[in-house]
Amino acid sequence: MYRSTAYAEDDRDRERTETTVPAGWSRRDVLVNLCLIAGFFTLSWGLVRYGAWTYASAGGINLTLSDMFLLVVLLLLLGRGQLNASPFGATTPVWFLGFLLFIGGLLASTLVNGDPLRWLSVGGQYVFALLAIPMMLASFHRELLDRCMVAFVIGVALSQAVTFVASFFVDYHDVWEFMGMDFITVRGRIGALSGNANINGAMNTFGLLMALYAARRSLMPKWLLLPCAGFLVWGIIASASFTAFSLAAIAVPLFCLIVWPRNTILFGVPALVLVIGLLASGIPLPGAFEERVAEALTSGDIEEAGTFAGRWQLAIEAWRLSGGTLLFGYGADGYKEISAYGAPVHVFPLLVLTEGGLVSLVGLVVMILLLWAIGASLLKQDRVDSALTLGLLVVFTGFAFSAPHMYARLWIGPIMLAMLHGFAPRIESFARQGTRRAEPLPVPAAGHQLA
């Protein structure tokens, strides 16, 4: 966990500090830790942000409650010179190279064809998500990152619990004016505090994988873990996202197969048969799920899953236009301005190619391949950590082919948390050290080394 290297200026200040916070900690240390945990507790709450009701307009700002907590952490780490600039150890230069290609291509394309002011917003969010968050998380020890995982699980589950209760008393027409159009959609899909049904499905899948990890590591008591897991499963179903359900059906078995190989083979096949049987039996399920997901699975027709046909048309259009954007794209958020459909293509690599050009796409590919390489390398060190990282990457990569911009921190935050947690150093709890005067906590000079 984070611990300040600065000490009280005099004995009186030191004594006062030691009576209210753990041994060796300052109040600033406690503030940093609490803000980091709060940032991940609220990470999935995309609806809770500044400008939540005006974000679709020009005046909206995508600044969430989670962002505010994480910005406090970032500023305090910068102020103390304790931000880890090498989050991926020896492979950090590769990450920086990929990021510079990605963001540089987008900037050049925006300067040539787009609106530079719009790039400031989009580029700033990518810098925060892809640079600041990894550096932040790499500045802490594993024990605190454990707590962040638990906080994320509880935060997503709480979002579902609130919406689950609300769904018995209100519907879309009752809440859309003050909770937005996707808290509960007009068709009954659940977006919860994520503010979007598809994103909510992804957050629940992230949360379910972390809940399985918490169960394996005994990070949560059963009385808390089981209700959280139940709400997360309900959230995946109630979001009625075919993409989220399909990716959960891949990522969860993958995690279980790596962590519990024998039991997964022994019980996984009967469980799969049971699920298929329940879907085919007509068991009562949320109406939106039956209409979108169950119907598509039982009929084999993916067009039953919702807007697949429209997204396919956008992808075809983007592929056709990409022939003219290899050098310079249309700039940040420029695709929807020239699209005949007036919407961004829901395939992130295609969007990057058409808005940032080939250079941006190469940078994106470099970063994604590096994430997968690090996740696989963790198998040599700890298969449970690797299983979590690879499971989350399955979900992230899958949604990259069904979502537009992914600069929202709720996409990259869980991936970085799991990955940097996987090779963060373990320390003895400061509360058990029994020292009156804190020894400095060094930030690893070369980052965490991969096994």
C-alpha cells in the first residue's frame, strides 16, 4: 500500500498523526488509499458524472465521480514524486511507443481534417486512461490493489441491486428524465449506473471474473461474496447484451479452466448442458433477455440479438471509407460527421483507422498485443493472476469489436488493475510492523519485472 516518505515536522505533529492513523502513515497516505479504493468502487458508475444529462450535447464533459477520486490520487502522487513511470517494467517502452503512435496519429489527423478542440477532450481522456492509470496503479502494493478489486465488485453489484429494486416500482417512463434513457431502457434492458445496457453487461462480466478471483484468494467473506455474485449474474442477464453474455460464456470458463482444471472439466460440461436446457425449456427470464439473447441463441439467427444489421452496415461503410484514411483520418470524433448514418462505427479498430489513420491503428495493435503478452507471461508466475487478466482481456477485446470509442476509464481500469496487481510486490501489513517512525517506501526504479 502507499505510504508517504515525508515525516511530521516535529514531535508534536508526529504524535498527533500516530494517534489517528496506522503506524507510519500520514493523513495524506490515508486520503490517497481511500480515494483509490473509492475510484474503483465507483468506476462502473458512468452515469454518475458531471454533465451526465448534457454529455450528448456540445457542453457535456465526460468527468465521472470515479475520475475525480483518481485525479486526487494522481495529483498527490505527482506532488510527492512517487508516480511510477515504468508501470510495465522492461516492456514499458513498447507500451509508450504504441501509445505515441496511437495518440500521435489521431492528433495529426485532427489537425489536418478535424477539430483540434475536440482532440483535447478525446486525447486527454486517452492519456488519463492509458498512461496515468497504469502509472498510478504501479505505484501501490498488492494488498491495496486487492481492496480495489473487492471495491469494484461491490460497486458493480450495488449498481445492480439498486436497479433491481427500482425495476419493481418504476420503468423507463418514470425515470428517464432524471436518470437518463439507459438506466432502464424503453424495452426493459438494464443499464443501471453504468448508463448503457451493453456497457453494464461488460461491467458485470468484469465484476464476475473478479468475484471468482476473490473467492479463490479468500478476499471476501461468503456472506458478502455470494449476494454480489448473484447480482452480477442477474446484471449480465438483465442487460440483455448478446455480446456481454457471449463473452462471459467464454471468459468465465477460461478462468475456471486455468484455476480449477479438473473440476471445470468434471462439472463444466453438465453445467453447460443444464444452461442450454433451461434456455430451451422456456424458463421465465427477463423479457429483454428472452427477446434479444435467448431467441438469438435458440434460433441461431444473430439478427435477433438487436442492432447487428445496423452495426454491420456501419462497419461496411467504415471499411469502404478507410481506403482514403491510411495517411490521415477524419480526426477525433470525425467519423460520425461524414457517415451517412451520423454515428460512429461500432468496431473500435475500424474507428481508429478512419479517425486516426494507419499509424493510430498500428499503435492500438501494439498496445493490445502487449497486454495479451503480459497476461500470458503471468502464467509462469501465478496462474490465478494470469487467469483473471486473460479473462478480462477476452471481454475487453471482444467489446473492442462491438463498441466505438473506448476512452472511458471503466474499460481500461479493470484490465490495468488485474494486470498490475499480477506482478505488484507483496508487503507485510504496515499495521503489523510495529515501528514508530516510518521507513520510506521506495517506488521501484525500473517498474515491476515480469517473470
